[in-house]
Amino acid sequence: MATEVLAPLPGKIIRLDIEQGKTVEEDTEIMVIEAMKMETLVYAPCSGVVEKLVKGAGDEVEEDELIAIIS
């Protein structure tokens, strides 16, 4: 079953620690989003393989926008 990784807030992805095809463990840090000079860590919602990356480092995101799919 695929799990969507959504942006928790609007901002800019300043670091992306996952790659398509790589395995991630639940609750590991997968990216950092910067908003108003504050950095927010985003963690993997589940364990699995990164099936698709929709956004990358340097991209702007809106709240609840799809960033990646883990299955």
C-alpha cells in the first residue's frame, strides 16, 4: 500500500535526504522545509521504498502538497 508524504506547511525544501528507489525506515528524517527562516524537520510516515519523488531540494511547496510516495 502506498503512503503519500505531504508537506506539513508551506515553504521551501532546503534539504531532501531520500532518493527514488531507496528504502526508508519509519520516523527517520527525510527532509527539511524552511519557512520564515525557521527549519522544520519532516519524518517518514512509514517504512518502505521511495516509489516516486514529486518535489526536490530547492522547490517551493504548499501545505498538504504531495512531495513523495513511499510503498
